[in-house]
Amino acid sequence: MQTTDQMRPRRMGRVARRALALGVLCLGLGACSAQYANHGYVPAPEDIEQITIGVDTRATVQEVLGSALAAGVVSDGAVYYVRSRVRSVGLFAPQVSEREVVAISFAADDTVRNIETFGLQDGQVVPLSRRVTSSGVENKTFLRQLLGNVGRFNPGAFGS
């Protein structure tokens, strides 16, 4: 029969293993909780309501709403305020959970022509295509590329 002094290390070992397992479980569950990151800026609706179409100019829009995130890529000169919220869970790829875009376009006389608001549901996925110019060196070794132009130069091209 074992004495209490002999049983105490076993009990302590069992308690330590259980505590360690519980700690690992808590850390594992904590890693699976969602993390959110906010990006960008969209003015409050009450600030947007202060802008009058046909009256306010680009300068007054910037004064009331602040600087825009982006200006129009095309020559229309529209400004865009963009805010998005990205959700990350564990090892999975981050996903955009919310997006809001306020687009303000201007007429030729620099007054506000239109104010539009778009959400994530209004967006469209734009497939990006990678266009790469052929290098013309396919199936050629380095040495062949290096020596390929020997004898193909025009001495007259080196000028007078």
C-alpha cells in the first residue's frame, strides 16, 4: 500500500496535466474568435445632408466632410469616401464583412452634381487579368541568349 507522501506527486502531476490541457483548450478557442479591422472613413449621414446639390462646390464639400480617400480616376473628378470592415477568424482568409462608399460627382462648374451611397451588396467582383508580354527567350539557355547577338550588330550604328 502507498503512503500519502507517495500519492501526492501523482495527484500533482494529474492536476498539472489537466490545468495544462485546459489552458491549451482556452488558447485554441481564443484563436478561433473573430477579429475585426476597420479601414477608411465615411462621413456621418447628418454631415452628408449638409451638402446641397447644385449649390455646394468641391471646396465646401472638403470643408464639411473632410478629405476624400480617393479622387476619380477618369476626368469626371468625382470624390470617394470608402470605409470597410474586415473579419478574420483563425487561419482562414480575411473577408470583407461591411463596405460603404459615398461617391460625390461634380458638374462642369465645380458644383455638386450627385451624391450616391453604395454598400457591399452593390459591389461587383472585378476579375483581374494578368497580361504579361512574352519575353521571346523561351527554351533558350543563358549561354545561348548571351551569345545569340554576336555578329548581329551594325558598326555604323555606333555613330560618327
